[in-house]
Amino acid sequence: MKPIALAADHGGFELKEAVRKHLDEIGQAYTDFGTLDGASCDYPDMAAPACDAVVAGDCRCALLFCGTGVGISMSANKIHGIRACCCSDSFSAEYTRRHNDANALCLGGRVVGPGLAIQLVDLFLNTPFEGGRHQRRIDKLTALEARG
């Protein structure tokens, strides 16, 4: 199975590290695109290489972290082929996979604690896209993206 892309700015660094440790425990491969030390950095710079790896097919999805999860999700959604969601509850983390085929989960280090983040990550990683009637909507999102 392909690795998962991880990336965070300084506001999401500690939460990324907690999730990274969980991924190690469950044997899930990942590629960590940084920040690697929690130094101040900009979320667009961190989101881009992780999302590029998803679009290129090198990683199956991305887990992205910033202070709120919002800035990094906005950055990720600027990249063609990315459907990023910012979640802080289990229903959204599950259904963004089931119905929206999201390929990037964004979490806020100042919003979500490590225990909840791990639950949300597990839901996101283990929930399949249902397809069917939802594919029509994904196709419409793709068409909107193509408009530039």
C-alpha cells in the first residue's frame, strides 16, 4: 500500500507528531514532508509538496496540520486533484470519505487534541468512497476545478 503524506506548519507540528507516532504503532507507512522541527513556517509551503505527492500517485492521501486546519485546507484545495477537508468531528471525517472522496484530511493543532485526531485519522483512512450517486458530484467538482 502506498504511504500517506504528512505535512504541518508550526501550529500543527505537535499534532502531526502525535499522529505520526500512531501511524508508526499501526504499521502505516508515511512520508513526512515537514515541518520536521516545529520552526515557524507557512502552511502553503508545507501543503504543496504533500499534495503534489498525492496527485502524482506517490502517496494515497495526505494528512495536513496547521493551527486551525483551515489555512492548510485552503492551500491544499488550490492544487488540482486535491479534495481536502478540515474536520474536527467523527461524522465529517467519515462522510467526507464516503460521499466526497476526500484525499486530504486537515486538522487544527489548536482545535483538536491528539486522542480525537487519532480517531479522525483512523476513520478517514479506513472509510471507503461509496461511489454511485456521489461520483456524479465528484465529477462536477472536477469540472469546476478544470475551469481554472
